[in-house]
Amino acid sequence: DQQVKQNSPSLSVQEGRISILNCDYTNSMFDYFLWYKKYPAEGPTFLISISSIKDKNEDGRFTVFLNKSAKHLSLHIVPSQPGDSAVYFCAASAGNTGKLIFGQGTTLQVKP
Amino acid sequence: DAGVTQSPTHLIKTRGQQVTLRCSPISGHKSVSWYQQVLGQGPQFIFQYYEKEERGRGNFPDRFSARQFPNYSSELNVNALLLGDSALYLCASSLEGLLAGQETQYFGPGTRLLVL
């Protein structure tokens, strides 16, 4: 039962353009959502998060959008840079449980 | 400040053996969580500990156990290793774990375990 899904295994964009990574979830109890970036041979690095009481959160080049009615969130990276090439995971948690439920990941390649 | 540290970085074991993985959280963080990541998938939750108490457990067999020490560091033990236990084991720390509700977890570099 995959409660968090990233349906695009990979995405390729040109340097300077926008990257949009998508994530869908099924559990309506999720109230906190996070995006992590992972390079090979490293642990996931926290990027940005959003609470379910918000629909948008920005941090520099990264913006996360949350559509609760559609149970969908997205990460926008503008402008994309070659150093952004990595695997991106979305994750969600519910209420007072400490566990994060992760999607399968999307590999982003930013071409110079 | 140092981030989450894990040891060892790599480990090779044979089926049936036992393994202990170690994690030190970010200074000031009291909660540690363990995740297993197999190739091509996202991390899967194994355990969360806060103040030496287990606060959550994922869908893993009893061969997996963990503990947290007074200095908030943690160990993950896996007994009777199977080939399918080969994975990247990640440790994450957060300030207070469950008690703080919405809280960001910060991950260490992981321990890559290969079971032959």
C-alpha cells in the first residue's frame, strides 16, 4: 500500500529552466510534508517542508505547493542548476506519529 | 555543528550473522529514527526512539531491534541476517520526536550493509 507516490521516475530539464517534481498521497491524515534531495552515497538532505494549514512555502529557489483537495504536492525549482541533479524524495507524516512515509523518488537531471 | 553521524559506513556480513549499526544525533536532538532504503525505493521506517523509549515501530520482523542511550545516540541491531536485509540503513535525528508533532528529521550518511 503505497501511501505516497512519485509517479515520474525521472525528469530532465535544461539549466535555467523550471523543474517541477510531483507527489501524490492517499492518507488524508498526513499533515506535514517534506522534500529531501539525495546524492549517491549520501543520506537524504532536507530541502523544504510545508504544513497542511498552508498551500505554499518558499525558500530561495525552492517552492513547495500543497493541494489538499487533490492530495497532491509539488516542488518547483527555479532556476534549475546542474548541481540540482539528484534524486528527490517527498515524504509525509501524520499527526503525532514520528514516522515519515516516503515516495519512491524522482531522479532529476539538469543539463548545462 | 556536526550533523548526524553513522558508523560504520560500509559493512559486509554473511547470512545468519548479526550486525550492529551506530548513530549519533545532531547535538541537542533527543529523538532518533531508523530507516531502511533498498535500491530503487524510498526509505522505509523501522523505529523511532525518544528519551530512550521506543515511540514507533514500522513493519519489520523481530530480528530488528534498537536502543537509545542516555547521550541520545542509538544502535540498530539485526539478527539472523537474510540476503534481503542488504540495504542502506539511515539514521535521522529530530529535536523531540513525537512530542513536537510536525518536525523535520535530519538524516545521516547511512550505513551500507551487504549480506552475502
